Amino acid sequence: MPGFREFLARFRPAGSPGPAVGGAVPADRSAELAAELEPSLALLDDTAAEAAAVREAASQEAATRRRTAARQAEDIVGAARERALEVRRATAARLGEEARAEAARADTEAARAVAEMRERALDRTHDLAARLTAQVVRELTGPSGAEPDGRHQGSS
């Protein structure tokens, strides 16, 4: 592996190209860099392949989990809809029973009120009939003894 100086030498400005020097072979910088990085990049190839395999496995697992979650969600929604129907039926039955009970209470209260009103009317009717009869008798007999048409009893 090249040392630190050789590493820094790569960044020195290059001189202008000139005539070829005898006995010298031109340096192939790209080949040197490729040879230097090839072992590290070869290790990364294995890691990249492993990462691709992990991504593929994760993608398949995610798809499986999504399908499972979708089925579970459908099951939950279906169960909730069935339960909602049961709850609606139970609520309707309970409300209907409460309405019938309230109607029965109202009927009982109305019957009691009617009975009380009849009883009061009957009590008042006897008293009213007695007062009315007394008034009619008073008007017919009158205090002066006159008949209802205004004539006196003695002058016929």
C-alpha cells in the first residue's frame, strides 16, 4: 500500500507535457488508482450484494405484513359491522321496551286522572243539581207567590 507521501503526490500540479525522456515509461494514473481501490471495492461488492438480498427479503416481509394487516383490518371491520348491527338491534329493543313502559305509565296516569275527574264531576253534579233544583223551585214559587208567567195564583 502506498505511503502518505505518495498519496499526497497525486495532488501536486503536473508540469506541462514535454518531450519524452529516454528510458522512462509514462505513468498510468488510472490503472494505479484502480489497482489501489480494487481490493476495497471488491469487499464492497460482496456487501452490496448482501444489502440487496436484505432489501429484497425486507421488501417481501413488508408485503407479507401488509397483506396480513389488510386481512386483519378487513376482519376487524367486518366484526365491527356485525357488532354494530347487534348493538343497534339491542338498542332498538331496549328503546322500544322503554317506550312501551312509558306509554303504559302514561295510560295508567291518564286513567287515574279520568277517574279523579269523574269522581269530582259526580260529587259536584249532586251538589249542583241540588242547588239548581232549589233555584228552580224558588223561581217557580217565588217570594210573592207569583207563577212563572207573572200572574198571581189567586186571579184566574
